[in-house]
Amino acid sequence: MKLRYSTTSPFVRKCMATAIEAGVVNDLELEKANPWDPDTDVIEQNPIGKIPALTRDDGSILFDSPVICEYLDSLGKPPRLFPPEGDARWRAMTRMALADGLMDAAILRRRELMRPTDERSSWWAERQLGVVTRAADAMEQDAGTYRGIDIGLLATAVALGYLDFRMPDFAWREGRPDLAAWYEEFSSRPSIRNTEPYE
Ligand SMILES: N[C@@H](CCC(=O)N[C@@H](CS)C(=O)NCC(=O)O)C(=O)O
């Protein structure tokens, strides 16, 4: 199976980390993509024009990252990152949605600030910063209950790693001691250590 990827995308990182946790990372062929290039061919796999996109061995295509992660997880041996049912599933899925929402907002803010000065909307950039701040605060509130690993916690670690990578001045650890302590330990997992983003 082939994954359209970049080394900077947190959504791709979430999939790579899932593949490592599931023990299927060696089954992934990686093909680089730049979804921001106006001529990007990623739209051949994903009409939305975003990465990650996964082409399975039968030619069928999966996106977006929650779908790809659940598929990769299903290929591995239990215990699964996606709890099959019950409260544990809804908690993990909601935590992933929070982490994904943080990543979406951080990316939108970054892209806004990359526009020419006279086209930039500070209102829009501030709005996205508000999302990032509230999401990180919600994670801090919840961090005392984080246990073990599931897709929600993996996504949370990837989201925080993205803040370190692209928004170091945001200093998310300040005022969020429980989250910082949890991340310190969780990020020593090989799936997080071996998928650090880089330009
Ligand atoms: N909901 C998507 C978000 C993926 C996403 O935003 N990917 C970024 C790269 S990190 C992208 O391809 N952006 C291109 C664009 O927005 O046009 C997912 O979970 O896979």
C-alpha cells in the first residue's frame, strides 16, 4: 500500500505513528506529495486535495487520516488503538477530534500568516489561535485521566509535537503542567520518537 506523505504534516505523522504501533509500517510504500503546489497530483487520490491519502494494494483509496489510521490499526494485532466499542471508543475518538481540530487550526493560522501582508487577516489568525489555545487548555483539563495508549492519546501527542515544531513561541507547556508531564513520558515511545517532523 502506498501513502502520499510529507515530513511536516501532523496528519501524516499520526498515520505513521499508528502504523508503527500496529507493526505494519514496513508494509507502507511512501510517496512524497506537496498538497500546496497548485499543480499537485494528490487530487488524483483525494479530490479534497489533502494528504495523507492511502492507496491499498487492490487500488482502492482511503482518506482522511482518521480513516487511514483505523484501517492501519485493523491490520495489526490486538490490542487496538481504536477501542472497538463502548465509552473507551467514544472517548478516544473525541480526543482524536480535539487533537485534529488543534492541528487544523494551527495549520490554518500558519498559512494565513504566510500570505502577503496586505492580504492577511489578523482576525482569522487570532481566531485560529483561540482554537489552539482552547484545545490545549481542554487537553490540560483531561490530562490527569490519560492512561496507556489509544488513537486519541497518540493524536494528542502528535498535535503537541506540531506545536513544538511550528509554534514554539506559543509555549504550550506554560500553565499546562499535567499535559507537559504526560507528554514528556508518552513522547518517548518509538512511534513518536521516530516520526519527528522536519523540513
Ligand atoms: N482532515 C484531514 C486534514 C489533512 C490536512 O489538512 N492535510 C494538510 C497537510 S498537513 C493538507 O494536505 N493541506 C492542503 C490543503 O489544505 O489544501 C485529515 O485528517 O487527513
